[in-house]
Amino acid sequence: MVGEVVKLLGPEGRFASLCPEYEHRPEQLEMAKAVAEALVDKRHLVVEAGTGVGKTIAYLMPAVLYAISSGRRVVVSTHTINLQSQLVNKDIPLVQQAMEEHPFTTVLMKGRANFLCLNELDNASSLITTQDDKLFERLRKWASKTETGDIGELDFVYPDWHEVCSNQDTCRRDECRYHADKCFYYRMRKRAETADIVVVNHSLFFSDLGLRMVDPKSAVIPKYGAVIFDEAHHLEDVASDTFGIEFSNYRVTSLVNRLKKRRDLDIPPGELHDIQTTNDVLFNNFDAVRKQEFFIDEVYEAVGKSLVEEQVKCLVTQLNSLNAQLAELQRDVDREQVERIHGYRNIASRMSDELFRMFFASEPGYFRWAEKLSGSRLVRCCLHYSPVSVASLLRENLWNSIDTVICTSATLSNSGTFCYLRSRLGVPECDELILGSPFDFENQALLYVPDDLDDPSEKPEYADSVAARIKEILIATGGRAFMLFTSYRMLNAVFDRLKDDLPFRLLRQGEMSNERLLKEFREDESTCLMGVHSFWEGVDVKGERLSCVVIDKLPFAVPDTPTNKARCQQITQEGGDWFREYAIPQAQIRLKQGFGRLIRTKNDCGVVAILDSRIHRKYYGREFLRYLPRCRGTKSLDKIRQFMAVEQYVDVDRFAVADSASSTTVPQSNSGNTPTGP
């Protein structure tokens, strides 16, 4: 199989002949060979592939060859919708064209909630009280035309989608009249059963893995021989969410609202009102804590543990009573209503069980926390019961149960190793590969790290100095910048200081959707974009529109969020050093993600500015630089001006004369990706 991969991806291969602008990338071929060997030898593989390697093609081709030759399906799991879309609409069709001698099929699988349920639609139709509900009529017209029933096809927002989508608790499965040939969800599952490559997201994969752990026959994803995780740096957080419990304030409200509409069911309105009231009173307790994320113990301290637990017990009792009342109603209704009521009972029972476990279970290795959500019309608070570590769960049920698991991303390693990733995910012995980018960072990028700023702080004078320095950088680069912040507080502080003091338009995350912000940024050359969190990765702006990335400070995670605190406490209890083993590796990976926004093609060039002088002063500072792509470094704003002047007037292949002398030299690492300064 390795030889076939070389024929397809080599300099004279089939892939090269299909792509007019194809450039042979040794890193891509090396990764493809490693993937092929792992699949054939039934070994696990962790591979970091820098920007521009073309990793999706590098794993898709050997995955297809393996699936065809072995007759065993391969699952490709991603984190973001953007990468799923790229895989399905661009990369897979290209591979199908290149491998026409090896025809294969592929299916994109999504979770139930993405699909319209025709039975739920019928039920909702009978409950519509006005004949001129235009939005519902639009939904029905779409339902009569769509081939997939996928919410992604809707060209309008239907606010009550949760009332009409497929739901495991109310699904009648083969008892439903639509199941045989019209159910959108089961049609997708049937297509997956004959596919060679199945594309999913991490959340669906781990939900399916959880089902397999309880009952293999209940699995959603058809049996597979290998799984490839792209964007694998998200696996721990997704797995932690999936193997825990989430309980929002809206779950009870949703059931109550559905039952209120069922006038054919003899449920006293007063009982439903009492359930809703208890739910509201319970969740109002969480307003007592003035944080966005916090341990549930902090709510106990604020309002009293016994009070909260009594309210939980009351709500659990009410849900169980509702379940019993629905069971009585099942005796006197027709078959279809029996199935409908059975679905409501499933919902009530699941909520009762999960709510009790959320507050009263005493499982080792789990912690309870809450988060308040903004911007949601329905969900304002979500409770979590999460595992501190997923390592043992994944070691037993993933790594030890599947022949080949492949993890890849542009940012997986820290300090040149996969020790952090392997410890957090429970990865046993495996093959490892770190591939740099094929781009010429030494000539395409300049790294600026000043040494004259104070250490980061929350003081107003620090925000003053950061804003002043950012202004100088933006003037030197002509704007065209991403400014990446580690907190909204600093983002807003800098925005307030710069909004009337720059010849550029400033866009700020939160003012409009992320998609709209990127569209505005790409179309307006006088615009700079300020963002946090989601803009650190997965954002792809090519060419001159992005010539500068500013990072306000080293991206250490907030240490007192419940998840980070629980994980750090566990490391300390086990005799480890949470800062070295958790905080630094996380921040290194995050910094690489931010750095990676700048150079997206061989013709891109520009400046990355990291405004954190701890890089010069702290023992860990140079470790952050050592494993960034190898590029020139400086402490001088004048060097930025020189670099940008050369960029504007000299061809990219010749502008290495700019800032050829760095301030200092950092010892070169084994990866060969060391910046040559500052």
C-alpha cells in the first residue's frame, strides 16, 4: 500500500497531473507513508503536520486504499464544521478523481438533532393554533422538497427546531410509518453502512463510543477498522463533555412547553406550572455567583447546600410523578398516542436520573460545575458533571479496542514531544511524527517580541502601554492585522483606547457574527480585527489582506476555571507539577495556533508580534519560541518598518535582506523550527 501511495502522491503521480498548481511537498508524502504503514501494521500514530503540508490529502489517500483492500471502514473525525465542509466538498471529490481506478464511497454523518423528524412535524402541525403561521408553512414546504432533512440546508432560522428534529427519546424507530424509506436520519445511517469512508465530528464519535461501552448493538456509527482524528488537539475537551452530564435550565422548560400544547392529554396545568416553578427557583440560585464559570460548591456556599439539594429532590420527585401520571394516560389512548406519551416519559425519566446523578452521585474522578451562557434565547445556565481525566476511559475503550487510531493536527506537540497529549488522552505505545511546514518562514515572517514592556497585568497603565505599542505596530504594518487576545477584558480595554486613535477601522469580536467579521475584514483593506478564543485557530485569510498578527500575551489558560482547576489539582495530588505538565504545554500549543494565522500560502508574508516580555525574562520563555516555525526575530519596531517596506516593494523570494541581523540567537531544536531571535 505504501508503494501505491507514492505513485499517487509522488512528483510524477496521478495527483500531480490533476492539479495544475500542484507542488510536490515531501512532508505530505512522508505523512501519507506513515499513515499507510500504521493502517497496514495495525499501529497507532500521532502526527503533527505544519501549515501547508496538506494533511487531509495525506491521510485520505491511504485511508481509502486501506478501506478498499481490507474491506474495513475508516472513520474520519473532525472538530469544526469548516473542516468537515472542506473534506466533503473539496478534498474527498479531489481524491475520488485522483483514484478513479479505486472507486470508493463516503458519507457525512451528523447527530440526530440535525435532521427533521417527519413524525414530529406531523405532531407539531396538529398543535399549530393559527392557520397563518408563515414560518411553519415554510418549514413544511421545505420538508416536502428536501432530500436530506438536514438543518444545514435551511435558508431561514426556525426557532422551534428542537420541537421538530429527531429525538432519541420520542423516536418510534421501526414502528414509525416513515422509518422504512422516508426517515432522513435513518436514511443517512443506511448510507453510512455501505460507505468506505465515514466523516463525523468528535462529539458524535465519542457519543457513539459511549453507547458502545454500554451496548455495542446500540452504536450509531457502523463498524469500522480505523479512526483518524483531525484537529485532534480538541479531543480531551470533547471527550470530557461527552462522558459527563450537561443539564441546562431549558431542558425541563422544553418538556413542560410541549405538554402544555397537548390539550388532548389530561395533565392539570397546575402540575406543569409547579414543575416549571421549581426548575426556575433551582436555577435562580446560580445567579448568586458572579462568575461565568464556577464550581457548584460555590453556589452551596452562597445560598446553602441543603436548600439547593431540597429543591433538586423536589424537582426529581415532580418529574417522577409526571412520569407516573403519563403512564396512567397510556392506558386509555390509541396506539400512536401511546408511542408519543412513551417518548415524553423517556424524556422525564432521563432528566430525573441525570439530575439526581448531577447532585448526589459520588463517583471518583468527577467534578460538578456550572456556566452561564450569554446570547442564547433559551439557555441561560448549564450544569456539568465532568470527568477530571479521560485518559483511562480512552485507553480502555479507544486505544485498546481499535486496531489503528491516528491523531493529527498542525498543533499537537509541545517542546518537541507528544508527552502532554499522550498523558491527557491515555495514548499507549504508538508511532510518532513531527513535520514542519513547507513554507519559507525565514523569509516570509518576522517575529517581534519587545523586552521593554512590564509583565502582563490587569492594571489600567498596562492596558495603556499595550494599546500604545499595538498602535505603533499597526502603523508600521499598514493595518491588515489580526489582534488576538487572551481575554475579553483586555480586548475591550485596548479597543476603547484605540477606536478613535487609528486611521484603520477596528472590528471587535461580539459586534457581529464571526462569519460576518471575517467577510468585512477580507473586503475592507483598511480594517483590523480584534478577537479572542475562536479566532486563534481555524481562521484562514490568505494574501496581503493579513500581514500582521498581534498576540497580547502568552496564552496561559485562566487557572481558576473549574475545568483547569480540577485538572491541576489532580496533577498536584499525584505528585506532579501542574504548571510544567499542564499550563505550559497548553499555552505552547495555543501560541502555535495563533502564530499559524499569519502564513497560509507560499506567497504570504508579514509580522507576528507577541507583546509579552516574560519570553525574555522567565525560565520558560525561550521554550515557547524554540518550537515555533524558524523565522527571524527582533525587539525593534524599526526592524518591522524595514521588513514591511521590503515586503511592499520587493519580490517575496528576494526580501531576505530585511532585518538579516537578529538581536540574539535561540539554540536550535531537533525539529529545526527555531526562530533565530529575538
